[in-house]
Amino acid sequence: MADITRLDSGPRMSQAAIHNGMVYLAGQVGVAGEGVAAQTKTILQRIDDLLARAGSDKSRILQATIWLDDMADFAEMNSVWDAWVDTSNPPARAAGESKLATPEYKVEIIIVAAQSA
């Protein structure tokens, strides 16, 4: 059985779990109270950092799930995402509207990626 590596574990969750060459990130959020673009930039930096620590990068993302507290913010979030995403290797992606953990969060992004070979 393959080992499971967990990053930044707490009593409730880990920020990343790595198993069989796959990286599963917990939902990443930005700084509560900031705007959609600022939260998205922070989230994407956290994703970059976690993927690097897990032996991966954004070119290896297989799936992204994006939750917005209001779909009216979709274009603003996409403007930041589009500047960040590896356009040669875009992941499968879904986006939807959901109440997030606290009203001050506007965006949450969940990532599944492959480790680098």
C-alpha cells in the first residue's frame, strides 16, 4: 500500500494529501474581507506554494472546482484566473455559487493535480 503524505495537518484537516502520485488540495480561501480579485490572487499563490511543496505545479492540475459566494463575481475571478492558469495545460474546471464558511470569503478553490514525473 502506498504511503499518504499530508501537508499542514490540523485536528480537522490537512491542506494537502499526496497519494499514488496525486495531490489533493483542501479548499483554499483568501483573506476574509478582501475583494474577489485580491482573494483569488491570494488563493492562487497558496495553490502554487502547496503544489510546489507537494512536487507539482499548475501545469499538472487535472481538476479545479471553484466556489463563489455570488456568481455576479464570476468575471472578476476569471480575470485573475486567466492571467494565472497555464494556458498550454488548462485543467478540467467547474465553478458554482455556494455559501462559504464565512460571509467574508468570496472565493474558494479546490485542486487535484498530478505530481511531477
